[in-house]
Amino acid sequence: AQSVTQPDIHITVSEGASLELRCNYSYGATPYLFWYVQSPGQGLQLLLKYFSGDTLVQGIKGFEAEFKRSQSSFNLRKPSVHWSDAAEYFCAVGEKNTGFQKLVFGTGTRLLVSP
Amino acid sequence: EAGVTQFPSHSVIEKGQTVTLRCDPISGHDNLYWYRRVMGKEIKFLLHFVKESKQDESGMPNNRFLAERTGGTYSTLKVQPAELEDSGVYFCASRGLGARQPQHFGDGTRLSIL
């Protein structure tokens, strides 16, 4: 079965600093990869997705992620964090044996932004 | 375009009672999913509908959970009788046709069992 690891439970970043959230997955072939964000009191919002092609994908709110097959990683980055980015971030992979229908999520990383 | 809507946003019930959660997907989305996040754990898949048919219910924890999608529009998830371990946030998502369409999630229903 596929699995997703987000090794950092909490991360604190100063406003204006750069951000990188880590995500590693276990899957034999090229997976479908996603990053979702859950702001306080909100649902899950799709930040970006990777299916194939260019390994650097751009998302909403200034986020980007890079797919690295050799490292089985799909890390999320942002060059300058804003206070409104404080939220919980989830990496997810689509399971091929379900036609990529079923998402497997990591445990999430909670981002705190300090002034 | 309206997003995925879930009702209620929060439900507090006692152990042994019945609760029904509702999800209205994005109009025209044939695929509807239910997920659950228990406190401190990852978000886990429960089941997948294609129109009114259950495509995959491998994540349903036990037979106290019943999901329906009559008419292929909105879906309900009933928990009967509720147990303490059922507490968590229940998310619904919908997706349009095409394997590369992402799932769009609702705000979730926070279920608290006392």
C-alpha cells in the first residue's frame, strides 16, 4: 500500500522567511501527488497537483512543489511566508490501484508564522 | 460555482445515539468521496461513490457506518449507534470526470461523541 510521510508535525517560520515542507511517499511508479491546506475553521483547499511532465509545479498563493523521483519526495516551498499562511498542510498521493481515486494523506504539518 | 457543502458543521451527540452527516457535491460531479480524520491522525479514506453506486467502500470502519447517495446527487453518512472512537472530522470531496481532475473538499463536519 502506498504511504505518505510528513516528518515535521510543527514548523515555525518568521514572516517573510522562506518555507519548505517535506513530503516523502512510497510508491513504485509515478504517483499523482497533491498538496492541500487547511486554514483555521476552513476545509481542505488544493494548493497544487502533479501528474506528469515538468517536475516543478506552481500552485496558488505563491506556493510551488518539486517532484524528485530519486528521493521519492514532493516538497512544498514558498519564498516568503505571510502571516495568513499559518495553517495545516497535507501532502497526499493518489493510489494507482484505485485508478488514482483514493487519496492517501500524510499526517499533516502545522505551520506557525511568527512576526 | 458553489463548492462542496457539508451539514452540519459540528455535531455533538451521546454515545449510542444516531447521527447523519450530509454532503452536497459540486454540481455535475459524479465522483463523491468520504474521508475521516481522527484527532492527531492522518485523513483516511472511507468510501467512493460514482453517481449512486458505491465504487469502493474499503475504508468504512464497520457496519455502524452507512453511506448513501440516492439519485446520484447529495450523499449522507449515518453512524448508528455512535461510539466514542467515531469522534473526528468527516470530510466530503467531489471530483469531475477525468483521472487528472483533483478532488475538491468541503469544510468538514466535526463530530463529537460524549
